[in-house]
Amino acid sequence: MLENASWTEARDLLLGLAKPVETEAVPLDACGGRVLAFDLKAGEDVPPFDRSAYDGYAFRAADTESASRENPVVLRITETVAAGQVPKLPVLPGEAAHVMTGAKIPDGADAVINFERTEFTEASVTLFEPYKSGSNIVKRGEDVQAGALLAPCGTVIDAGLAGTLAAQGIPLVNVYRKPVVGLISTGSEVVEAEEEQPLGKIRNANRSTFTALLTKEGCDARYLGLAGDDAESIRALIEKGLAECDAVILTGGVSVGDWDVTPAAMEQAGAEIMLRGVKMKPGMACAYGVAGGKLVLGLSGNPASSFTNFCACALPAIRKLCGRKEPLPKAFQGALAKGFRKKSPADRFLRGRLSLDDGTVKFLSSTDQGNVVLSSTIGCDAFLLIPGGSGPVEAGTKLNGFLL
């Protein structure tokens, strides 16, 4: 068992333990935000034929080589081709076809002119300048060529990928199913949000925090219940979670106090504890384990501590569980908008958000970064890392961080 590991050691340990869940097929209209479970290769060209970029006329570019305002070229109109129709006639020398935007280009034609730049009648069209072959034609395969890799397995399906799947004629999309992650709250001082709050009790913020966080990451968050500081009660909930879920997250009871019994309960439920404690602030207290190949993650009961530890150390493993090809968060470098006056004996993560107001990347941190200050996570879209051993950090200092 590792003890007091670095946050990167903890992250990499959990990544090595996580395995993607099974796959399922979902309708195209329900695939947004899901994780692609196959390499998407183009089965056909998009568009599948040369098409007109404008309402106008398709013609042979060679017919316009000598065209000018003084020497216009008059072409005979052979037919009108609407979008979705197939041309009936080839375009021969001295001819043009009236085409609509998106219409298939007739054989023989290799250029298009929008009608505003011409003079025309029902029978003819007059052009006043030369055109090059390919002008105003959307070529077959200009968007996608058959055989091209469009998205690798593990890609999160966004609007563009959903549209590409539709363009490839894929009505059912093979994706990783949503992992079910069980949530357990612990602490005899905790009551649910809908309950009365007697003196000395606190409301269960962690339940809702992690439900929202996991849902955003593409998981099915399942609340398993609240247990007091009692190893047997916690053990029973862990066993329930292991039977029903793909991973289990607990908050509370992972420090070294007399009532911190979560690690013992994890072991009683059959979990092997792989790590205790991470050298980071906030979020030092934790217990990571595995049971039957399933992650059991014990986090601090302090809301901001558990949030920070989870995002830095455990979130990549949850993303891998979801099937994500790139589970690590995107790194960035940003400047502190305001200085941070405390020393940082261990790696310290500041919660905040990025700003581009003046054209540079600046990190706006909450004024209060305390372990229990959950309000500092409102709008949080990034963490900035102050390396361990640092003293106070001045405003404008550039530091590394990662995006949520």
C-alpha cells in the first residue's frame, strides 16, 4: 500500500486500475455526449458527387476563355436541375445548365457562376469574364473521403461528430454504456438536504456535488445512502454498491481520527486499500481501494477537499471507466490574477476560472480557498497548481494547471 503519495502517483495508480465498461448501441439522436466505442472510418465520400455552391449556371470553363464585358459569351440553357435531382443531359460546348444550390453538376460541366453575375433569359445566359475549371463547385469528397478516420474510439460525441455520423448513414451508434457510480455519504453529523437541520448537524452537500460532477462526466450517479460513523453501516452500503455499480465513491471518515472508520469498512467489504493519503492541499486525506476490479474511492468529508482530490487524482480514472481515449484533463499555463499569500509546503491546487478579458489567459481564484469552502467551486472550470515548497506567490506569476 502506498502512503502519502504525490497526486500524480495517485492519479496514475487509479488510471492503471480502471477498465472501460461494456458497450451498447443507441439511436443517433441520443448519442450526444456519449463516448464512441469504435474507430469511425468514412464508408463513403461526403458529398457523394460534385455539387453546385450557388443558384446559377453550370458550364464548361473552356467556353469562357475569351469572355469579357466587351466580348461576352452567350450559352444556351439546356435544362434546370434542382437540388436532389439527377441531370438528364450532358453540357456540351456552347451550353449551360440552370442549377440550384446543392444540385449535382451535369457531365461535361466543370464550373458554376451565380446568377447575379450574369444576364439571362429562359433560353440563354450571358457571361462577361473567364472562369477556371472547378469554380464554385463543391467537389465529391471535399468534406470527407471514403476510408478516412473521422474519430477514434474513445471520442466524446459532440455536435460535429453526431452530424458526421448522420452523414455516414449510421442510425445506431455503438458507444460505451454510462458507468454506474455509487455515492455513499458518511458522518453522524450529516443530514440530507430535505431534512430539518438540528443544531450541531450539517447538510449533505457532497451528495449533490458529486451527483452533478459525475453526471456531467457521462456517468449514472446512484446515491446509495448515508451512514453514520459506524464501520458496519458503511460496509453494508459499500457491499450494496459493489453489487450494483461499476465504482463506489465515499465521502467522510478517511482521516486518522477516532471516528474515521471508512478505510476499515472498505476492507471489511473486501476492498484492498492501495493508497492512503496524498501529498496535496487541499484533499490530503483519502483512501483508494479496489474490490473485484471495481474502484472504491474514499474521499474527505470536507466538500472542497473531496472535490479537489477527486478532480486531480480520481477523475481521469472515472473518464477511463467511461471509455474516454484521453482521460487526462487538458493542461494549460495561466497567470494568477491575484497573489496568493500562504506558503505551500506541498503541492497546492487553487480552484477558480479562466479569464480572457484582456486577451491573455488569467486565472481568477476564489478569495477563500479553505477546505470546507464549497462556494469556491461555483463556476470552477480550472485548477492552478502551486508547486510544493513555494512561498507566497505574486499576482502575474505563470503557473501550470488543468481544465475541468
